[in-house]
Amino acid sequence: MVERGAISVILIFLLTGCALLPTTIVNEIGLIQGVGYDLADEGGIIETLVYPIIKKEQSTTTEVKSAFGQSSKEIRTKINNESQIRLVSGQLRLALYGKTLAEKGINDFVDTLNRDPSIGSIVQMAIVDGESKELLNLNKYKDENISIYIQEMLDQNMEFGQLPKTNLQTFLFQLFQIGQDPYLPIIKNVNGSIRISGMAFFNYDQYMTSIPTEDIYMFKTLLEKNKSNGLQAFMLENGDKVVLETLYSNPEYKVKIVQGKPEFTINLKMKTKLQEFASSKKKRQSFNKKKYQKEVEQQLEEEAVKIITQLKEQQVDPLGLGAKYKEHYRSFDKKEWETYYPDVKVSIKANVEIEQTGTID
């Protein structure tokens, strides 16, 4: 009986023991959900934090605070010193980097996030064409949590639109992988509204070059296998306009060694659906599927060559050609590859299938 009674006491303690432990009340802490980093004019950095203020029986508001310092941890302490609640990073959703800072390198600030065990790996990241502080303080978004808004905007464009998938986890993987450089979306304040304005490419952690929004579709098509890549318009030689929805795309890379140097062939296999056809003759006509497939293929090949040429000229490799070469060549040497890369031969072959029915205006 004594033994059974002792077990009962232990069970009661285990079931109620959580009440004896210290708890964290959500309205007593500030859950940082967005952070922005900018280069300060006087040296050092300006860090901006976004976090909700939760008060009992009152609507939630969002606080945006900035401070100057030499490190992220120093700035966090400064902001904590003037806050009525303790700030913690456990719900971080978004990290933004001003363009000027990104040109000097963002590894220190990415490393700070990576070393914090309370921060998850799916934090969204972006470069701001301008200053992140200014963007996070836009009046249009005062009544909502701007960090959540931007995170969800990026997420949905990666899932259903033209942005390639990226986040803290993928950025770190690319940062340390031999033969591939990172990439991040660029966002911008356009007349008080936040818009995606391009894609940034890095040499290790330094922002080197970018492409505008109209070229992101092609970059994503070259980069990854997709079930959806949004809509893309093609202006053809005779003035006709074709708008296609990507149902499926898959880039297949082939590497061969010619006279000791790598050569690449990228086969782009795409299945698309015709969403709009506008004839330059302004009259109803049948859709010549075979003809337009060939013209779209040619245009895709030309666009791909243009983007790859730009990447090679800037010595950035977001497509991971070096990593693919390394997989096929046991004697891969990083320094040797870097001398090959600006002149490496890359051939593009597009194979586009367009689904359509009937006569279209």
C-alpha cells in the first residue's frame, strides 16, 4: 500500500508540476517578428525591429524601433533598455538587408540569426532597394504587422508566382556550398507600397548584381523544377502576343569535359497553357500551335543566354554550375573552376508544349 501511495503522489506531482515552473506570459515579452539592417553614414549599422504589443482586452498593435550600434547584439540591448517589455527572437519571420549594406557583405548578420537557437531556419530574407528602416516604417502598413505582410507576400510569390524558393536555410546552404552562390529577392518602396523589384545575386555574401522582375521568370525556369511558375507574356516577331501559364518546367543539366574543360547543356522541358493570344492583325484567327511553340522556345533560349552571360561577367554562379561540375569531375579544383567560369560554354535547348483549344482573339 505504501508503495502504491508513493506512486500516486509522484503522478500527482508530475501532472501538476508545470504549475510550479516559471512561465512566460505573452503580453510580458516582445516577440520580434521582423528585423532590418542598414549601413549607417557614420559607420556601424542601424537595426530595426518589428514586434507586436499584446495587451489584455485591447487590440494588438505593432511597434517598430531602430537603434545605431556596431553589432546586432549591442543594438538589441539598446532597444531593450527603452522598451517596456523584454524582446525575444523566437517568432522571427523576416530579415531585410539594405542594398548598401549588402554590397559590403551580410555574413555577420546572417550568422547572428543562424547562431540563435530560438530562430527557425525558414525565416524569409530579402534585399531592400533603399533602406530597410524606411521600408518597415511605411505609413500604409501602420495598422498591420508589416513583417508578416512582407513574409506572406514573398511566400505566395515563391509558391505560386515567379520567385524561386529561398529562405535562411537555403541561403546558408548556398553560402557554404562549393560551386554555388546565394540569391535573394529584392523589394522596394514604390509610391508608398512594397513591391518585388528584382533578384539579387551574391559572390559569397556580397551583393554583386541583379536582374529586374521581367527576368525572374527565366531565372526560376533555369534554376528549379516547378509545377507552377506564374504567367509570362511573349511578344513574337510578327507582333502577336502570347501569354502562357507554366504548368510544369524542369531544367536538366548535362556536363561533359572537352579538352580538360567543362561544357554545359541545359535542356528546358516545359508544359504550358495558353491564357491569352492577341493577334497583331486585330482579328480572330486560329492559333498556329507548332509555329508559336517554336518561337517561344527560341525566345526562351535567347533570354537564358542573356542572363547566364550577365552572371558569368559578374563572376556569380547562382545556378550552381560549379557544384554540378564538381559532381561529375573528381579532380575538381575550386580556383581552377573560377578561371574557367567567365568563358565556360553553356548551351540552352528549350522544349515547350502549349496546351490550348479553340479559336482565341
